[in-house]
Amino acid sequence: MVDITARQRLKLLAGAAALMTSACGGASRSAPVTPDATTPPPPPPPPPPTSDFTLTDGLLRDTFRNNFSMGTAVTAEQINSNDLSARLAREQFNVVTPEYELKADQISPSEGVFNFGPADRVVDWALDNNMTVRGHALLWHEATPDYFYQGTPSQIRARLENYITTVMRHFAGRITVWDVVNEVTSVDIFNGDNGIGPDRRSRWFEATGGADYIDWAFLAARAADPSAQLFLSDYETENTFKMNWTMEIVRRLLQRGIPIDGVGHQFHLQLDTEASTALAAIDTVTNEFAGLVNHVTELDVNFYQNSGECWQSGTGCQPDIGPTPPPESLAAQARLLRDLFNGLVNRSTVESVNVWGVRDNDSWLNFAPVTRTNYPLLLNRAGEAKPALRAIIDQNYQI
Ligand code: 9MR
């Protein structure tokens, strides 16, 4: 995983590149008739449309208004620079997740230091624009400074409780939904299944000697802000094996009386993912745990298939597609997302669906596992609706 500062630098470069490549009319017109002194010159004609479709204000969120809220990830940098993605986020979505500003390495880079500035910026901007905020994430094994893991298990617990209490109280009333723990399920299933079981062998697990830290986090979160909705979020819940392990963890939490309100499914999907596998994950939660709700937390569709080797060492990766996405891939993305959204609207436990970025150039998948042009989101680099967006808002749109 690329570190945060490198990622931020890359994002800035990507933003600049997108600006430089944005089209600017340029069609030549015939010479104007010489105006007479009394008639004002006619206004210039509007630029030719680049597509036969206009994404009117609020269309995306309004399409799903009776089903679930529609969210996206935004950064403080995008807001501060009035980036096109921030403007489109405000126009089309009603939930914002700060993409990294609420992570421990940003909020508290060293012990006792709390830096809320960038997160406050995103949260206040969202609220000013009538959007709600998903808090992401109180505990993760990435983007977390080393000091969190130092000392005895009881020292680590006390520090974690203090962190969660301080952060949640700071945002109380402004952030009403939190990913309390992120990605705590074992990934052993992808490493040949060595019988490790449901709990990820993360630094949290190693430093505390087990998975009780998950309980500690939820208990502290409920105590800090009893009105907040508390989630466990993970990726590849569309994989039955991984989902079973996530379910084992949720079951254990509920059996112990640990407060949890819902499961977040990141849904970082592939072009060949069957929507039914993702919908099955939603149903698994609904069918076993009456009262728990589902959120889709980080939806995107990767245009590359990454081998384990590519993820682990950055070698053997598929080559860059380049600046023109293959039409058949755009169509596959549109079909997958239409099937997914058609299933999500019929599932009453789905309260919130969030895509992980606004325009294709915003996505982490342009940089992970290696730097390549990717097309994972609903809007293209120019901020126009892609086939996937049109497919989910209009059943008559021909893919
Ligand atoms: O997209 C996020 C990227 O901008 C950050 O640099 C990175 C580290 O904070 O986190 C990325 O988001 C991750 C999310 O928080 C959890 N699931 C996986 C996402 C992609 O790595």
C-alpha cells in the first residue's frame, strides 16, 4: 500500500493532469458580420454538447431517495480547491465520507496530539450543503501510528478508549454514523487457509493478544456517543468464505452484548463480479441478525484483474489501458451496477450506498496495486455521467 503522503501527492498530480486534458471547444466558425454601432453583439452560441445526456442537479440522490442515501468520498483538498469532484459531490450525493481525514494517522499523529482541522473542514462543508457524514474509521490496521500498539494490552485499551471518546465527542451531533472497526476479518482464506479463523492477524491482534480489541472499540464508541450508529466494515464480503468469517465475528459480538448497529460492505468489485454475490452478503446479514442494517461503504469496479503477485509485489500486473476505456468494459461495469442497484433498492435493510470517489481520476485504484489509468466510478474524468451512472438511474437506458 502506498503511504499517505505519496498518495496525496499523486492525487494532486492526477487532478492537475485532468485539468490539463479537459477539452475546450475550439471549433472554427465563419467570420462574423460586421456589427453596426447601435446593436449589441449577439451572445456566443453554447458549446456543443459532449453527450446527449445532462446530469441535472440532484438526479442521482433523488433517484434513490425512497430507498437509501447516496454517498461518496471527498477530501479536504478537493473542497479547498473547489475541485470539480467536490462540486459534483454536492450536486449529486447526500452523504460524504472523508476519504482519509478521520483516520488515526491524520487525527492523532502522535500521542496526545489531536488535529481535527481537515476533518472538520469536510464535515462542516458537508453539513453546510445538507449532506450527512459517515465517520471512517475509528480503528484500522492501516493509517495508524505505531504508538497505538505500544505497551501492555490494558495500556493499549485505555489509549484506544481515550482516542475513540475524544474523536466521537468532538464530532457528536455532526457525525451520526461511524465505521468503528475497519477490515478486522482474517484474509487467511486468500493465503491458502492456514486454519487461522475469523480474526485478522493484524497489529491490533498481535499487540493485544487476541480480538477483544474489537469489543473495546464498540463499547467505547457506544459510551462516547450513544446516538451514533456503529458499524463493522470490511472488503470482499461478496466472497462467501470471507463473509462467513465476518459473520462469525458479528455473531460473537452480539452474543457478548457488544453494541453494533450494522455491517458495512466495501464492495470493491471486479468487472466480472456477479451482482448476486454482493446481494447475497446483504441477505446473509438480514436473515441472521434482525435489527442490523447494511451499508455499502466503498463501492467501485476495478477495470483490471489483479493477481496476488501484482497486489503483493507490484509485478505481473496487467498493462495500463490508457486514456480510452474499452467500450465492452464500460458496458460490463454498467450491467454489474444496474443489477446491483436493482437488488439494493429491493432490500429494506440497505440504508446507505456510498461510492469511493466521484470522478474516475479520484480513485485509489489509479495507484493500487500499481499506477495505471482506472475507470472504477460513476463519472468520467471530465465529470460526465458514464454508462454505469445512466444504467442505474434509468432502466430504459440501453447498455
Ligand atoms: O482511498 C483511500 C486513500 O486515499 C488513502 O490514502 C488510504 C489510506 O488512508 O485509504 C484509502 O481508502 C481505503 C479505505 O479507507 C479502506 N478500504 C480500502 C480503501 C482503499 O485503500
